[in-house]
Amino acid sequence: MKYGVIVFPGSNCDHDAYHVISKVVGQPVDFIWHKETNLNGYDAIILPGGFSYGDYLRAGALAKFSPVMKAVKKFAADGKFVLGICNGFQILCEAGLLPGALVRNKNLHFICKHVKLRVENANTPFTNEIKKGQVLSIPIAHAEGNYICDDKTFQELEKNNQIVFRYCNDVGEVTEEANPNGSRSNIAGICNKNRNILGMMPHPERACEDLLGSTDGLKIFSSLTKTIENQTGKNMSDGS
Amino acid sequence: MKAKVYVTLKPGVLDPQGKAIHHSVELLGFQNISDIRQGKYFEIELDGNLSASEAKELVSKIADEVLANPVIENYRVEIES
């Protein structure tokens, strides 16, 4: 199994993601410069947080034209796993790999704090080691995390169980007060219909070690790792 | 030839920046302002080889693919010769 972390000019959580995969999860991982056009050999790609292209034009808007994004689209179309964190989520929306858009926080502030997330769908490759309804403590750090979409898209998201995380309070209630940025229906993370692409504003890679105050983020990386391990095992037995 | 592109948030999309500007404008004492929405404006210089309609088609494509995010924004293209 091999992870790849894409590095755009302006990415700044790439090393955090790399550290977690290599040192905490303990799996092979490469940095992939955004000019790369070939993602053969990888099982999962992480689009990390940061400020790709300085957030010029719109957050994530210019990164979608980086050469690697064509390869990421093909990679995703082949059913392989793509995880977009923060700026990575913004890029996935801009690139059309996930529906909707992330706009300026309702209160205009850059918000950097631990928030609580309720797991709304535990039946994804990214959350299958977690229970539905479980509350995770994971930090956010963004100015454009206000998720919006039209009514039709929202109904689709609900119908297909694509809403994976919602901002909630300490006891797991999804309330207006627990919504840090004005996101529609407290949405903090969504997946595509096929469940192989996840975008989330909170930073699970910042919550994988006790030293950082929470290890809840690790559950996402370990879910994905186990999913890939199971798949690879199955493929190998298929081939024999 | 010059193209001007105006990108505006779709009606109904919350514009907290516009709201903050509106608030400041009111604090300064300006009256009779019912709403302020913030948008983006682009000037694009074109070489002289295109007709006005070709230029509009080209710039509309650029606006659609790059300058605006059709999920949240509308755009308007003007061609100046």
C-alpha cells in the first residue's frame, strides 16, 4: 500500500499529513509535486490543507488547473481513494469532484479551534472504524469553510448519505451554536456517491497524537488504511 | 480590444464581506443604502485578431472555466473595441 500527499505551491499541511501516515499510521508515503501527471502505484491520495496559489481568485480555484489534478480525476474515476483536507476539500469542490462550494465564513473570521464532529455516515472507506453518531474532536483552521450548495444538491447529498461529518456540540447535537462557519446544515465533510472521495474542512492530521490533545483524527486514517489492506488482500486472493 | 468581466455572487448566496462593508458604510453615516454585495472585476486585453463576437465567446469561456465558480457566481462579459 502506498499513500501520496500532493504538494501545491502554498500547501502547508503536507508535512503534517506525511508525518501522520509515515510515523503514526506507519505506511509508505510520498510527497507528490503538483506537476506530476502519473499516480500509478498509489492507493490513496491526500490533498492537504494550506493556501494553494495564495488562495488567489478563490480558495482552491487555481490549484484545480495544476497538472496533477487531471491525474487525480482519473485516479478517482478508477475508484481509488482521495482525501481532501481543508484547502484540499476546497480544491475538490472547485474541480467538480465533490458538489457545492466553500465560501467565506459567516462571521468573516479565520477560525482556528477544536470543534466536535458527529459522524453521520460510518459506512465509508474513511469512517468504517468509527460508529455512526460518534463525536470526534478535531480542529478546524480556515476562513473559507462555509459549505453551500443549492437545494437539489443538498437533497441528493442527504438521499445518498453523502454527508459524512456535521459540526455538533459536546453531546453530539447538531445545533446552530455548534456551527462555526455558517455551513449549510452544519456540514463539515462530504463524500461522493461512490464513497471513494472525501472532503472535510477539519484537520484529522492534527488530531492523531496525544500530545496534540486528541487522537480522533487517526480513526479516519486507520479506517482508510484498513480498507485498502482488505482490498489489496482480496485482489491478491482474486488473482491466485 | 478590451474585455471586462463582472463576477457577482448569485442571489441568495450569503455575502458576509458585502454585509461587513455595508455595516461600515452605515457607521460612517451614509444613508439610504439597503444592501451591498461584493463582486470581482477583471480587465482582459485581447489582441486585435478577433471580431467582437469571437472575443465575447472566448472571454465567456474563460469566465465560465476560470474567473467564476458557476456553483456560486454569475458573470457578465462586456467587449470594448
